[in-house]
Amino acid sequence: MPKKLLIVDDAESMRGLISITLKSNGYEVIEASNGRDALTKMSGQKIDMIISDLNMPIMDGIEFIIQVKANAATKMIPIVMLTTESDQEKKEKGKQAGAKAWMVKPFKPEMLVDVVKKVIG
Amino acid sequence: MDKNFEFYRNQFFHEMRDILEHVNQDLLVAETDVENVELLNSIFRGIHTIKGSAGSFELPEISELAHHLESLLSLLRDKKLTLNSDMVDVILDTVDSLFEMLNSREKNEIQSLNQELVQRIKKFLPSTTKVETVKTTVKSKKSDSLIPDSIQSELEPFINSHKNVYQVQLKYTDDDISNGYDPLVFLKNLKKVSDYYYANPAMDKIPDIYNFELYKFYLRTEIYIATNLSKEEILDLTFDPELISVQVIADVESSQNKLSPELLDEFKTNSLELLESLESLIIEYEKKNSIEALNKIFRIIHTIKGDIDYVGIVFIKPLLIEFENLLDYLRKGNIIKDKKTADIILRASDEIKHYVLSISDKVKESKNVLAITDEIKSYIALKLKKQISPIKLNTGSDSISGNPKLSTSILNNFVQKLIQYKETLVFYKENKVDINELVDSIQKIIKVNEFLKISELDSVLSKCQEIFIDFEQNPENEILLKKCIQKVIDFISGLEGNSKKLGEILIEEKKLSPDDINHALQLQKLLGEILVDSGKVNEEDIEHALDRQELMSIAKNKKSEITKNFDSNTMRVDEKKIDLFSNLAGELIIARNTYEYLLTLWDNKNYEESLKLFKDNFHVFSRISSEIQTAVTNLRMTPVKGLFQKFYRTVRDVSHRQKKTIELLTKGEETEIDKKVSDALSDPLLHMIRNSCDHGIESIEERIQKGKPEKGTITLEAAQRGSNVIITIRDDGKGLNRKAIYDKAIQQGIKVNSIEDDSLFQCIFLPGFSTAKVITDVSGRGVGLDVVMTSIKELGGNIEIHSQEDIGTEFVLTLPMSMGITNALMVKVGDSRYAIPLENVLETVKIRPQKLKRIIDGYGFYFRGEVLPLETLENILNTHKENRKQIDLEDTNELSVVVLKSKNEKFAFIVDALLKNMELAIKTVPDTFSHLRYIDGVSILGDGMVVLVLNIEELIGE
């Protein structure tokens, strides 16, 4: 059974790129445009991993991570943050909240697959 | 090119020269103070900077030479070698070579690396190819404690087959587990890449079910693996390297090729910079077919190739060599670019980049590197075979074009090349090389022969080419080829060691007349000089025959003294001086604004007050302007230190050569002097110091005999006296031979005072006064002392000599501190005003006409016990003899007289009126008037009037 990943990013193009890359590597992908949207879409789904941007409208990545980690049902889902070089502070906050893995934007799609494989195999 | 880039590039040249001069000085001190590590450090840093900067500014040859020097210096610094005078010689020569390279580059020329010099440096370096035998057993013994006994025997074969063995531990926290990061993913991946995998589960650390907490991480396992991967690559298997720890147990290659982390870091940064620029160059080459881009690519690869030797990353070397070959073929046109070329170059450079990035603390292997190396190799072979026919066509057309006459030394050079290539042919005959290498050599010989035009060789070679075309189709070809090759070999052998024969051949071939050869033989100069001097070869022809760069470098080989003669038109200025200017400019603006205000005051008819304020402001202005003037003069002033320091080297070299011990002492180095004067002084001073070393200081034996200290001393001293700078060159040598000079002077009919008077020594500055046999046995070389005197005079200076036999000689140079601003006496003649430089004015007097005496057809008068000739300035300047003004001896009015002094004479001018002394900014006479020799320059007065500055020496002469 293919692994299911949740992509949270407000930029449609970015989501598109990530999702195409992952799908072509045999993963199943759900897309969400911000934290709130993501929380809604997660309910009732078995998610194997979350890839989330940090800067998003409505609910940003940090708040989203905190919410995911606060919920016992979703706490065990590993999260990879998408950060930029200037996001150091947010990255630290995300780490404190329980998201240990991150990727610095911009990245090549293959690198993302590499990270996903390192986290969930 | 980008303006900014140009700017930084110019600055770079300045910095580099500064550094090199410092290195020069430090080195000379270091030679006498071998224990001084700080000095060596400073030298090392200097060269290191040059290496790095030159790389960034795309001057690979400089970078490379600096790199070799750096390797030597680093050993010295680390006390692995001790500095001796041979080394100092090599280092100094290298510094000189760097100087020359920089100068060439500044003129946008390239001087290629002097390989001979590199070899001389390398002689001091311990050989890098020391292959340590791998002592694996010792290694594994050392790490015994790490490996559990149970798996020791299992791991042994892996260690012996040069696998890396690591112990890996998980450092996942409980939090990581509870947040969903599963260590098993990593363990699975790790197992995949390992040839041997053993996990010690450490079950005893896992609590029983009652105490077991769900999200706690108990799996504190130790994993032992044997793998090809490096430590970094293992760490890279996780998304965060902090999650595991990797400990090296046996790491065969790293112990074999342990790289120094500092060196490696440096190498990485340098080569990555280079490699990054590579990509755009390759694209440029692909799109525009730019040879320049190709050359740059070649140089970059060449530099990296040089570096890896030094750093010790041997694995990648074959790739770089092949890569360089490919580029070289492309450069020389042996391989013609096709669609695949750029692609293969790009991929090769990518692989190099990846590899360089991936090396950490040891040399490792990479399949990709091997693959691309093979690919390039086969590509070269393929292309070379294919292109035999087109090249043949080229040869045909080229040989029709003009055939320049060659001088023998050029020919010799080519014959040397032929001999080199001959080796390959011989090897081929003995079946030691494959056909591709042979083809390459034949191509090269053809190229050379295009230049030599030896018809015998030509026919055989074209035969060879014909054979190559269907070489594989026809089995007989091999025998045919061998026959042809034998002919070529015989021919070349005939040339070997017998350049005369070559000459004869060429005469037979009517390529050269015997005169031409004789002429060339007489000119036992270097090839380069002949190329330039005789003009018998033009550059285009050379380009056809040989890689142009190679020849250019030979041409450059003539020992130029660019370093010393280098005349830079820019100068560096102390920042404080600039600050002063900013302040003054500020004040100037304020004063100007005050005027604006004063004018409104004037408009309001407030005359009295505004006049007072106007006067005040005028004083402010005059203060500012005089300060600015001083500052400008000051700006041009540089300490003589820079000038003096060059001479340490001179003294060292000369004393070494002559086996004397001479010490140079400098004093008053902080004395400032106009940069122009300083630049112009360089050569005369050099000559005088050489003289002192050569002729002044005696040999050691002689000194001992005379009871003098073994070590001779030359003192170079600068001091300021008024607006003059006095430079003294003093030696404690044998002194000038008073009697010999006196006799010689009498013999040549030179008027001299007495034998005791030091003015006698002025004779040695006279042209044609041969001092060679009189004063010393060794005759001076280069410019004579008369030239020295002329240049000092040109600067408005003078030289005095004091000398005492066996005590020493002293040359005292008096020079104006600055040029440009002169104090002058203004005089009036008719309606014009003239300026007479104050240094020529002895006195001004007023005398009654009655006191004048008629002397022959002029006048004279008594002046302090002497009779001085006298003339009106008007008459001297007036060229119309018929309008000469007569002096009315009966006139009761006093005459204004200026008493002047020149070199040897005194003279007096009558002028209409004496005006005041003024500081004048003198501009040179425009070219159109330069034939008026009695005019030194022009200046503009405050009221806009132009005054001529008189050249008194010339006037008196007339």
C-alpha cells in the first residue's frame, strides 16, 4: 500500500511540483493550502508524513505543527518543514514543537524525495 | 569588461606588488635570522594571499607558481626544512618571476609558468610519491577494544580487503520517536549500503513489559558495518546527522592518504571557485566557439591538476589528465569541436565538482569519475582517428602559403620537438604504444614540419597519413607504416645533436642563405630575442606552426628587468592625507558661501562692514589655498623607505656573486620625497650601490689584511635639509684612488684644482673619463657614472663625493624634495615679467652705472672681490642683434642687478625692475615651444598673466 503524504503550501506551483515529484515516486499525495485547510483535510485520513511550508496565510506552519503534535492521534506523523535561509527562528520553533526534519528552499525535487526516503523509507 | 572588476583588478596588481616587495625584504632578513618563525609565517601568508587572489582574478599561472612556492614555504614554516641560501635564491627568483608575470598580466599579456623554476622549487620538497605500505594489522590491533570479540574474526577479511569499518550508534531521543521519526528507516538504509552489517541489540537495556514506556527509545544498539562509504556518506543517510554517531574503526584509505584538513579546505574553496566559473565558460565556448573561453577552461583544469598533486588527491588525477589532453587537442585544433564536445566537457567538470565536494578527510573512489575518464579517453581516440583526413588537407593548403626564413635557433627548437616525438615512433615500432598515440605524434610532427618545410619529411609524413585513413582495412598497412616511420626516425636521428646539418639541409633546400645562418649563429641570443629583433619571422606564421602561447613564453624568457624598471603611474596615498583634503574642501565651501552672504550685504549698501568682512574672508581663502597647496605637494610625497628597500636585494645578490660579505644599513627611511623623484632615483641609486659593492668594498682577504672587519658596510641615508633631500651612500671600502684620478685628469687636459680637493672626484662623472683601469680592476657594467650624474641633474639635483683611501667613499646626493612648485624671483623686463628660480639667484644688488667697466664687447663689475660679466636680460633674450640696448653709463639711476650662479660660473643680469619672490606652480612648456631651451616652464599669475620661467643654465651657456 502506497504511503500517503500531506503537502501544505500556499503556493500552488510549489505544491504542484512537490506532488508530481512524489507521485512519480510512488507516493500518494494530499494537498492543502494552509494550516487550517490541512487540519481539515487530515481528519479521517491515515497520513504517513507531512511536508509543510512555514509561511502561510490563515494558519502558518508553526501553529499547524503545534496543533498536529498536540493531538495524540496525529502526533506520531513525522513532519518535514520547508524553510528558507531567513527562517532560522521559525525553524527553531518548529523543532521545539516536534518537527525535526527540514528542507531549505529552493531545492531540487530529487532532494525532496531523498529526504522523504530518509524519514519514512 | 566590468568597470568594477577592472578597478579591483588594478587594485589587485598594486596589492600583489606590495606583498612581493615585503616578501623580498622579509626573506632577506629571514636568511640571516633563520630561527625567526614569525618572518617565515609572514612570507608564507603573503604568498598564500597571492595564490588565492590570483586564482580569483583568473591568473592561473601566477596562482600555480605561488602554489609551488607556498608548499616550500609551508615546510619551512613548520620547521620541516631549514632555510639556506640556495633556497633563498630560488625563492627570490620565484618572486621575481611572479613580478614579471604580474607585469605581463597587467599589460594583458600572459607569461607562462617557468617550469624550470618549478622544478627548482620541487627539488627542496620531499617527494610526494612516498607510498606507505598499508599496515592493516597494526590498525586493527589498535582498535581491538572497539570491536566485540565475537565479530572480530568476521570483520577481519573486510578490513584486509580495504573496506571501511565503522561503529554506528543511534542517538535518537524519546521525543524523536514520539514525533514519528522512525530509526528503523535509517537502519534499513544502512544495511543496504553495507557489505557487512552486525547490530548488537543490547537487549539488557530494554525493560520488562511492566516498565516499558511506549514512546521511550530503548534501542541503544551498536552497529558494526563494513562498507565503501565514507563517514560523511553514512551520516548523510539520515535526515539529520545529529541522529547518529559514526566511529571509524578501520579506515584503510584514510590512513594511506590522510589529507591535511587545512590544505583540503583551502583546495576545496579554491577549486570550487574555479569550477564555478567553468560552467559559464563552457557554455560560452559551446555557443560562440570562443577560443579564449577554451583557453580559460584549460587553465582552470590545469591549475586544479597542479593542486591535487599537492593536496594528495591522486584518485582524480587520471580524469584531469585526460580532460586536459582533450582540451589541449581542442585548443590546438587536433580535435574539432562537435555537438558532443561541450556535453562531455560539462559532464567532466560536473564530476570533478561533485568529487571535490565529496572528499572529506580521505581520498575515496568514485565510479562516476572512472566512467567519465574512460569516456573522455575513448572520445579523444575516436576523434583523432576521424580527423586525419581533414588535417591532411590543411597541411596541403598551408604549405603553399608564404615560407618565412627562419633563424637556426628557432629551427633547433623545433628539431628538439621532433626528437621528442621520435620517441613515440620508436616505441610504436617496438609495439609499446597503441596506434592512437602514434597518430597523435605524427600529427605533431606534421605541425612542426609545416614550419620547417623539410620536403623529405613532408612526403613521408603524408604517406603516413594516407595509411592511417584505411589503416584497419588493409593488413599490409602496418608493415608499410612501420617502413615510413623508420624513415622519419632515421631522418630525425640525423638531425639530432647536429644542428649544422640542419643548416646545410636548409641551405640545400634554399630556404636560407648561408649568411642568414651565420648571422643567426652569431646572435647567440635566446630565441625570443631573435624573434623580436631580427623580424624575420612574423607572429602569424608561428601561430600556424605551434601553439602561440608556448612561443610567446619563450620570447618572454629573455631576462627582463621589468621588476626594477616598472614605472607605475598610480600611487597609494595614506588615508590621513585624503582626510585632510576632505576637511579643506569643506572649509572651502564654507568660505565660498560666506561670499554669497557678503554680496547680499554689499547689495544692501552696507559697504563699510562688508568690506571688512570681505578682507576677513580673503584671509580665510588664502589660508585654505596655501593649506591645499601644501597638502597636494604632500600627497605626492612618499617615504624613501620603498626606494631603499629594493637595494637590500641588490646588495645581497652582488655580495653573493662576488663572495664578499656586505651589509646594507639604511637610515632616515621615513624621509619623504616626491614620488616622481623617487621613481627617477631608482636607477641611478641602483648603479651607485652596485658600484660600491663592486669597486668600493674589498674582498674578504683584502679586508682582513688591512685589519678591517670582514663584513663591509654600505650605509644608505636620507635626510631632509630645507626643501632638499640629501641622500648619502657611504661605504667603508678602499676609497677612490686620488692620485690616479688626478693623473688621469691632467692627462686628459681637465682643469682641476689641487690633488687634495674633493672637487677632483667630480671628474669621474665626466663622460669618457675611463675609471675602469684607474680605480678598480673590475669595470662597471651598464650605465656609467656620467649617466648617473645626468639623471640626477635632470631632477635638479647634484652629487658630491668625499673619499679617503682605505676608509671609504661617500656620495652625497642633493635633490629637490618636490617637483612642480618652485620659489622664484620675479623680474620685469620691458613689459614682460620673467621668473628666475630662486636656487639660481645668488643675490640681488642695485649699482650705479658708473661702477660698470667695459670688458671687450660687454660689461663687468666688481662683486665681492670678483669681476662678474654683466648683461641686460633684455639683450640676452632679444635675438635681433641690431636693436641691442646700450647701457647709459652716465645715468644717475641705479641699475637692478641679479647675480646668478650656475654649475661653475657666476653671472649678472640687469633687469628693469626686481619684483617679489613668489611660489609658482610651474607647468611644462608646451611641445610647440620646447625648442626654446632657455625656458624651463610657464606659470600663470593671479592676474591671469603668463610668465616664463627661465632656465639659467641654458641662458648663461648662450
